[in-house]
Amino acid sequence: MSPPDWKSAIEIHPPAWICPAGRFWIAGWVTSASLVPVDVRAWLSSQPFLGLCGLPRPDKETASRGRAGPPQAGFSFLLDPVPGADELRLEVCDQHGRWTEIFRRAITCAGAAVAPPPQLPNAQPLLRLLRARHARPNESWSSLAREILAAESASTFDVMPSEPFKGALEQLDARAAVQYDHLLVTGWVAHREQQIVRLTAFLDTTTPLPLVYGLERPDARSLFPDLVDAEHSRFAGYLPVPAHLPRPLALRIFAELADGRQELVFLKRFHPVLTSGRGTDLPAFSRWKFVCAAWALRSADWDKGWKPGVLATIRQAAREEYRVAAPALHPLPVRFDRIAPPSVPQLRVTLVTHNLNHEGAPLFLLEYARHLAGLPGWHVRVVSPADGPLRARFAETGATVDVVDASAVLAAQGDNEFAAALDRLAQHPAWSDTDVIVANTMVAFWAVHVAARLGKPSIFYIHESVGPRRFFALQFGSPALARVERAFALATRVAFLAHASQHAFAALGDQGNFRVTPGWIDVARIQAYAATHARADLRRELGFADDTVIFANLGAVLPRKGQHVFLAAIARVQQRSLPAPCAFLIVGVKPGIDPYVDLLRNTIATQAITGVRLIESATDPYRYFQAADICVCSSLEEALPRVVMEAAAFGRLIVSTDVDGIPELLGPDEAWLVPPDDADQLAGAMEAALEAHRRGDRTRAERAQARINFLSDTKSRLPEHEELIRIVAAPATS
């Protein structure tokens, strides 16, 4: 690798390099014929500051590279005076991760020298170093350790719109949720005098990321009537997060005005926090990597000033979090309960749901409650911390429904506060006469703790495909996360809907209580619907001609479901001539403002994708299964999707990603399976399914229907879940 060849100049600085009493600016430019500036750092003696690079400097960019545009050459710092500091150093980081000093100067700061505060004991630097090394394996442990520690103590600044701009970033804090290595950015901005033509974001100085701008924001007009086109000032973007850049990342958003000027309107530094099952994060657990990271940090004076014994405690906490949060190398062994379930004449079962809304997990529990309530002598009670529209439907099954206040348990900070809140909740009459408590989804983890406090057996149903350290990363601190993980050990049985779903929880499965109990669909109900609703009639009601081939993508519309990948695949399919007119339905749009849906609409409009309909969440989704010819599941992660089972039961041709539990439902003989987040392969599978439909080849559809009708019907699956209740209840009822 050639040595750095930076050229730079400082153009804004304090007069005579005497630092003022308040905050002050340093600004200039830096260019190279071969290197790209990806971050900048200043040191006032031993205090680091992170700055802003990539600012427009067309004069220097053209001079150094023969053209203007990214990577842009300007940089700036907003510095706080450091008493006693006598030197300023500036460094720039290139695309290879190398920090190079580009400026050094003696300065004067008033006041006696003040030692920088010692690093507070914190396990996060060790975990961040493991992540950095995983993303940038060619860089040394020692250089990454120095970078991590500098970032931990560095001062930084944010930029928000200033006059004549008004606006705000939404839901972007110092720790920001990242899913599948993408950041969803939303907000609004407008100008008092000019129309904003476009917004462009940068996470990497070389890569401009256009934002969708001009979305409706009616309240901005009422709040700021003098802004230009304020009612269309909302923006959104789904931005790829570069794994190779130093953390924290800097999101920069530039506004281009009608007169051609570009202005920086937002700068936000943040640490990306992965909250999805897939994406760049910790490496698989390795004792050797952990030792290397810990040694590199200690060699960089990580624990300088700590009290004796603190380092060992912090290292132990970091090691445990690494062990639990890292991807598992091997799947858990398959375990079965080899005892016959007792024949119990009656049982009292309490089912706990996180809400009573029309969502997948509560609907799963509704069918479960209906089955259990129909057993002779059984009594079912449903407990939820929030009311909702499903309450009446649960009551129709014969179950008693209680809404309890679990907020104190969820909000508890310390263990003593949690224990006190748990004691109060355990006194609620909803638990007084139960034999078994069933907690449905990780969000209802607290019900497992209630069961343990009352000495009751429990079943903990996990519908998620991502472990608690990611799922709750931005909601819970370490004590609360430990309580969620403790629920996996306290539960009599932890029930997963697919074998693959256990993989994300492997580090919590050392109690031998994990079981797989696949989900179900009501095949008889689907068959009755198909018999009483003619396909031709439904298609005419939806406005489709008889020869139109309908592709349907059903389920909640959100990034996890990959509808953006589906649209990219449609665009590829439409680039080639189609043998028949095609329509593409995306069913499951939530009412109201939804930035992800806005991005889908923009993709459809700007890429001229034809024949696509976005349809709100349906109270009768079966009509779309019945009307469709080909069903597409584009999910990026999925435990055991009901929509795939229902599509098979309706006899539809199926194209799906092969993530998590989907291959446990269908194989390549029953469906066209492709890797997730691969629009090219998804498009190819859609074309293959279209060709099969054109030929009248229903081989895969018939095999899928026969397989799902046999394996996933309520008649066979619900008794297995009933049997699980009998097994866990046996000690309490014998």
C-alpha cells in the first residue's frame, strides 16, 4: 500500500492560535490523488474531537482530481477549549482505515492544564472492537483499539437546520437501529425563501444517497406558514450502512436549493445498533478473539485509572454479552419429551399476549385459545397488558379476558425495583387459579417471571428469529436484558415454531428445555373458503381480466418482509418481455404515515414499475390468496410464516426466500426457493413460476398443498401444543 499523499490547509482558526474562552471553529480542506477522506479527528493535547469531512470545496476537488463532486475536500471542527492544552493535531482517516496526521501546531489555551477524565468502566469498547475487527479484518487489533478508545472519549457536534431552514430528524439518536445493514432515515426540512429541489445523504464520503423528498407533512404548514411548500417537506431514505467506516458514523444531509446552492442541513453522529437477525455485527464466539481484543484495549490504556478488580468484572460482563449475542456456530440438538402426557380431565391455562391487536402472534394465540377452550373441563384465561380489538374474539371462544398493568415490571431499573413490581403483579387475581402460564412472544417474558414467582409451570413461545440482545437493544439496558434471558432458563419449556429459529437463541439453550412445536393453519377453513368464493368472481371484483397473471405478496409491509427486494425483482422481470399481462399485489399496508411505504411508492414511480398495487391490511386476506396465481414471500428473516402455509393450502405456485424456518415447510420440489435480499435470483424464480403457470404445470403447487395439508393442519398440530401443556402441567397436577 502506497504511503499517504495528503495535501491540506487550515483556513479558519483562532487569531494567533490563541483559543477563546468558548467554542471555536477550525476548518480547511484535504485532498489526495489516491486516497479518500472518510473521517477527521482533532486533538487538543490528549482530548480528541470528531469533526465533519466531505464538505463541498469544488475548487480543491477540481484541482486535485480534475473534477468536482464526492469525495468532497472540505472539513470542519467545533472545538471546546481545553485548559492547559498547548498543541493541536489534526488527523484524517482514509478508505483503508489508516489515520494520518495532516497538521500539528502549538496553541495557547487559558487556564491550568486539566487531566482528561478517566474512562468510565464500560464493556462496550470491547464489544465495539470485536465488531470493528469483524468488519475490517485486515486492520490490526492495536490500531482499532486506539480508534475505539479515541471515539469513546471524543467530543463531537451535531448540525440541525438553522435559519432560513426549519426541520428535524426523527427517530435518530446517538444509538440508532440498523436492520439488515440499512438505516431508515426520516424527517422534514423546508426553507423560508426557496424551494428545496432535492436532498442527498452521505454516510460514506464517496457515495451520495438520494433521499425521497417532497412527501406530505400537513402540520408543517400550520406550524410554519412562511416556509416554502412546507406541506410537502417530509423526507425518507433506506440507506446502506458501510461496515468499513470508523464508528460513530456521521450522517450528513445536504439540501440543493432552486438557485443551485448546496447547504448542509443535518449532521448526526451515531453508533449503528443491529436489531435484525442478519447484518454485520459480532463474529461467532471465539475465546481467542476475545483475548486479542481485551489485550489490545488494555495495551491502549483502556483501564487507566480504574480501581483494582474493576477490569476483571468488566471483561466478564463483556465476555458474557459476546457469548450470548454472537452467532452460534452449531445448531442445538433436537430434543423430545419421551414421557407420555398424562390424561388430565381438566386444566386451567392462562395465556399471556403482549397485546390484543390484529397481529400474527395474538392471532396465533386466539386459535390456540379456541382449541383449548373446546376441550372438556378446560378453562382458559387470557391476560394482556393492553386492550385491543381481539378482546371480543377471545371472549367468543369462552375464555376470560383480563387486562393487567405490567408497565412497572417493564420499566423497572434495578433488580429490587423489578422484584417489588413483580410481587405486586403476581397478586393479581388473573393468576390465582391457573395450572399453567403460557407467555406468547419475547415481549411477554415477564409472564415467565410471574409463573416462577408463583411456583407455576410455564411455556415460553418464541415467534422471533432474533435474540434478545438485538431485539431489545434500544429498549432495555443490561439489567432488563438479563431478565429477558433469565426467562429462557425459568420457563419449563421454551417453544419454537421452527428448528432454525432456535439458532439465534443457542447460547440460552443450556437448560435442556427448548422444544420445537411447529405452527398451524386451519386447512378446513381454507378449503371451505375456496369452495364458496369463485376465483373468477374475486378477480373481477379486484378489476383483473381473466388472462392477467397475479403475483401476490401478503403480510405486514415493513423492511423485514423485503417488499423493496420484491419491487427490485419486478423491475428486472419487466425489463424482459412477458408472455402475459401481469399484476403485482403488495397486501398489508398499515393506514397512516409510513416512511417505508413512502419509499416503496417512490420506487414504483421513479422506476416506472407498472401493474403494482399497494393494498391496506385486509380483514379478508383469503380473497387475495384465492385470486392470485403466484404467491411471493420476499422476507429477509421469518420463523415459520403463515402466509407461505396458507398460499400452499390454497394451491398457489410459491416463490420464496429460503430463510429460517421456510425450508422446513417447503423444499425445492414444492416451491422456488432463493436466498434473501437477492433481487436477481428472486426475479429468476418469479419468471420460472410464471413459465410453469403459462404451461399449466402445477406439479410444485400440488406437492406443496399436499405437504402443508398433511403437516400443518390444526387437526394434527394443535394437539401437539395441547400435549405440551399436559406435559408441563404434570408435576403440578399429579
